[in-house]
Amino acid sequence: MVRKRYNAEKIIGMLREAEVALAQGETVGIVYRRLGVSEQSFYW
């Protein structure tokens, strides 16, 4: 499995997107799948 590396700007953008989606009532599972990260990475 290939490990992806994200720069700081990409991580911040993904976290902001996740924050908005969660505030709109989406579940954590849907958010991390849409962002393309594992559940473990999301909670890390």
C-alpha cells in the first residue's frame, strides 16, 4: 500500500472541510472516506 504525504496547507484545508461537513451533520465515517484518509489518520 502506498503511503500518501500531505503538506501543511493540504492538511489544514482537509481539516477545515471536515469541520464544515461535521457541522452540517455528516458522520465522521462519510467525511474521512470522502477526504480519502483512513479513520486512524483522521483521529491521529
